[in-house]
Amino acid sequence: MLIDLQQTIGNYFHDVFVNNIDWWVLLGVVAQGLFTMRFVVQWWASEKAQRSVVPMTFWWFSIGGGALLLMYALYRRDPVFILGQGFGVFVYIRNLQFVLRARARGEDTNSGPG
């Protein structure tokens, strides 16, 4: 029974990660990497500042990764993914506008280093 389960799981992951690889999947992996980097730079900036900060690069990685993930979702025709990423990209762009306007006025944007 356990051997059958192991083989079934192994076959599933082989199908997902080996048989289904194409350029769109590679784009999705790169996009997810960019999207994940936003958390890495936010964590790093917060550690450096010893307080919670959201650096400007967080928003750029959010927009870049979100836009590429949206393209991937559109290609895959996944309505849940499309709605989630489409709304997210809108929010990231809007937040970046707020940060840029505040910086232009010389206000503290809690953006920390980066």
C-alpha cells in the first residue's frame, strides 16, 4: 500500500515537474521568483533598520512579478489566478504612486533602504 502511494505521488510529481515543462512554465517560475523576492528585500530591509519597513524595491518586485504572473495566468486561462493577480497588480501600482508622491513632497514613506 505504501509503495503504491509512493509510486503514485512520484508519478504525479514527475508529470508536473518534468513532462509539463514548457516556456510558459519557465516564465511562471521566473515570475514567482520575482514575486518572492519582494518578501526577501522587505525582510532584509527590516532587519537592517531594526524595524518593519517596506522598501521601494518591494513595490517594484511586486509589480514585476505580479504582471508576469498575470500574463502566465491569462495564458493558462485560470480565472482565480487572473482575478487575484490582476487586482494585486492594480494595488501595487497604486501603492507605488502613493510612495512616489510622498517622496516628492519630502515626506517619510517608511520605505527604508532599497
